[in-house]
Amino acid sequence: MTDDSEPYVDIYVNNKLVKVPRVLPIGAALYKAGIYSLEKSMRFNRPRGLMVFDWRGPEKIYVEGDFEYNPYLFKASDGIKIRIKLSTPLPKSLLKVFDGYLRVGGYNKWPFNRMWAWNIALKYVDDILPWNKPKYVKEPIKEYPKSINVDTDILVVGGGYSGLEAAYNASKSGLKTTLVEADSLGGHLNIYRHGMYNEDYLNKLLKGLKENDVYILGNTVFEGFFEDSAFGYKLDTDQLITFSYKVIIFATGSYEVPALYEYNDLPKTLLASAGLRLYYKYGVKPGDNIVIIGSTDRAFQTAIQLKEDGFKVRVIESFYKGFKYSELRAKALELGIEIYDKVSKITALGYDRVSGLKVVQEGQVIKLNVDSILHAPYIVPDIELIRMARSPLTFDIDLGGYVPIHDVNGATLVDNIFIAGSAGGVSTEEIYIRQAALAGLKASEYLGKSLPSKYDDILNELNEVIGKTPLYRNALNRLENAFKKKEGYVYFNGIHPTFYRGSDLRRTFVCFCTDVTLEDIKKTVTGMELRKMEHIKRYSGVGTGRCQGRRCFLNTLLAASMFTGLKPTEIGEIRSRPPYIPIPLYVIGGE
């Protein structure tokens, strides 16, 4: 045992003693200790990766005698025992017997498709497998946490720099403004240093929010909507929060979609933002020899930043090019970063971690010595809460897929809902920061306040920046026309932006939570002829895991489109239901 003054604590992982830093979330602490996976692949019976390291990520740890926790939110304490199931102690010959049931649709086979089998299971399984009985080891909760009601004029959801900009400009008019954020204020500003905005800019905004009396609810997740109100969950105090507002601004940001290639689920595979968060927030290296997959601004920004800090970095380009592609690519080449373009196939090598990468570039096979892979091939807006709010969406592949219909000011087709920042589909800060400022100003105008003279200056600056790139200029013109006509459109060039087409579909994962591969999606939409997203979800299980489709929805949608020739909108969407992340039942039971 250790005392509180020591920097390390003793924990047990599968009964093995491991010393980890006291100050780190358990996920980062385990990664630093050389434990790169928290669960196994049912398909290949080995450790499984894709790590997100985010408060809304799908990773979970199981603490003996306690509950299931998000490893990003749960800190290590002395003596805790963690169970990680990384393989099954059964021979491969026996596993093959059950292989058909592990694959998509297996539960539709005999005997799982017979009611009598389930009746027997329900009657006898508790006696046959007594170790599956729930263990109620915690004392009953004596006092339920009291709920909080927040009444405000303008509610801003998201405290990245778009949310801060929107809240700052909305609050200038004197309207009561509340900002909700689950993580650190500033969002990606805390991990990315390449861009027009920096720590001085963040401090200026925070000072302005304080001067304008903006109420900041930190450690709080905006969970969605009941029939009669919006609600949230305060992570640090386990309290339910209800919100009353006149206008809501969604500044929920954007995130990377995983690349699709063979064995893309190996441990030490991370989203680009997860790799940077590990290193710049917690001091844990994602690897030493790193490959970054993507041609987005975020991919090249990640590569440049890590290269400048001494990492060996290479880039494998994807099909989607970012706003500042030419500029950032040139800078990466100046720094000596190797860039592989025209790659048709990628295969990750390794078993319990990435040990190499094999790529096919214009017919030539190249083997790379790497120990970590970071993904940023395509950036999508986080629209789950916007979808819950029933703000109409449209589909534009140049804006990240499904995107809320809105104008340049962030006004949507629902009167009191505004969109700010990259939640609107543009993942370039020069554009979305200015747009977020306009959203804040227009939200206050909606409530009867006059627009300040600086509104025109910001709008002119924004239009000037947009005019520099045909891609965003054309995409935002399409979106503006959709807003004026009050109807959606479909813009899709037929290219799947994350898929390397030479990859073996059987070894390319779409849904990491439920082990669904591209082959499974192909069989579902062509063999079973299930062509609607909700049907694909129910049959294959894609999107039913812990992330509820955040990381796999777009890849599944575009794969189904690729296999059937249907437009993405003909396949449709998945339904978003509250809560955004799970809430303990005792929290809902509070007063």
C-alpha cells in the first residue's frame, strides 16, 4: 500500500500488481504502464484497440466489487482491482464451432431463433451459471443527490473555443447566458497549438465571460431532452440538471472518423485527438514511431506538432483533403515528414499492439516500422444532440455527411436553435470561430437585442476567408440555399473518404464496440437486402454498442451506399435518444 504523498499507487490488473501515477485517469495510467487494450476482439480472440480517451468515448473498465467506469473519468486509487478480458481460454478448434454465432446475424440462427430455447435459458441459466448473478456490494444510497434547475436566456452547449466565442458574444447584450461543458474549457485549444488561436486568445475569452457574468457549468454533460425539458448530468456531484432556456446554441464540435483498413482495431490505434490528449494533457507518449492516416487539416496539424516535439512521424494520405491541405502538406515536407499518397491498401501488423504497417502504394508493397497509428482521415460534426432537438438535417459529403440546415449566422429551421462552430460542418478554425461569433450575436438579436456594428466586420471577414477555397464556398452556398428554401439536399460524389479499397472486408472493422466488419455490412445490405439504416443497425448490431454509433455511423452509412449504389439519404439515419452518455439510475431518482 502507498500513502497519499507518493506519486504512484498500487493497483491490480487481472490480479497482477501494477504501479501507476496517482494523478492520471486510469486509462492514461494503464497506457503508460504498457496496457494498451481494455477489452478483447470476439472475432479474433485477441486484445482490441481504437482508443478515444474522451469523456464520451466507448472504453470501459470493470472494477471488482464496484461498477463499470469510463477510464477517462475514473482516477486510480490504491488497491483497486481491475478485470480486463483480453482473450478466451478456449482452444481455437472449439472457438470455430461458435464462430458462426459470433458473426453478425448469429442470434437469428437455431437455437437462438426459437422461443423455447430462451424460455429454458431464462429458467435455468441463473442456477447453471451462478457467477453471473449481480453482486450488490455497495451499501444502499442513503441520500439521493438533489437535482438542479438552471433558468437562462441563452444556453450554450459546448465549451470549446466555438462555444466560448458564441457565449461571449451572446452575453455582451446583457442577456443571462449559461455555458455547459463536460471537459476542459477551450476544447482542442488545450492540445493543438497550430492555428490562429492560442492560449492568450483563450484567456481573453475566459476573462470576457467572467466580466459578462456568464454562468459556466463545468463537468456537466448536456444529455438531451425529455418531453417537457432539457436535462444534463453533473459528473463530479452525480446531480441531474434541468434546463429552462429561450434560445439554445449547439457548439458540440466535431470528431475524427476511423480509417477503414485491415486490422484497424489493433491496440495502440487511436484517434488523432486521443493521441495528442494522451501526450499534451497527461504526459503519456502514444508511441515513438507514429503513422497518421489522413489528409485533413487535423491530420497534418497533428503530424507537424508531434514532429516538432521529437517524434518520428509519417503520414498516409486519405481521399478527403482539408481546407489548408496544400499549405500544411508543404510545411510537413519541410520538416522532413514522409508522406505516402495514392495508397490503395493498408494492413496493420501485430497481435496485442501495433508492431508495423504494410501499405500498397501504386502497386508497390512498403513495410513501415511503426508502433502507433493515429486516425484523422475525415472529420464529422457532432450532431447527436442536434438530431435529438429535431432540427432538420441535410447530407453534404464536403461538410462531414449529415449536417444541420443553417445559414451563415447559425440560425436553423427551428426558431430558437442556433449552430456554432464545427458542429455546422466546417472543421477549419478561420471559418468556424468567426461563424460562432455571429451565432452568439444573432441569438441575442432573436431575443430583441440590437446587433452591434462589429457584426458586419465579422461577416465580411468570414466571407473573405470562405472565398479563398472553392470547396467550402460551394458547400456553404448549398447549405445557405437549403436554409432559404427550407428543404434538404444530397451532395455526394460517391467516394468513401475513409476506406482503402484494396482492404480485405473480413478484417476491416466498422463498429469496434460490437466487432462488426465491412463484410458484415455487405452481407446485411446485399444478402439480407436490408437497406434502411435502422434495419441495418438492428440486424448487424452496428451502433448498439457503448458509443451508440458516434464512431461507426458514417462509415456504416457510406459502406451501405457503396455496396448498394443508393444515396446516403435513401439509407437514412439512426435515431438519437437521450441520454447522451449513461446516467446512474440513482441520479434520476434524486429529488
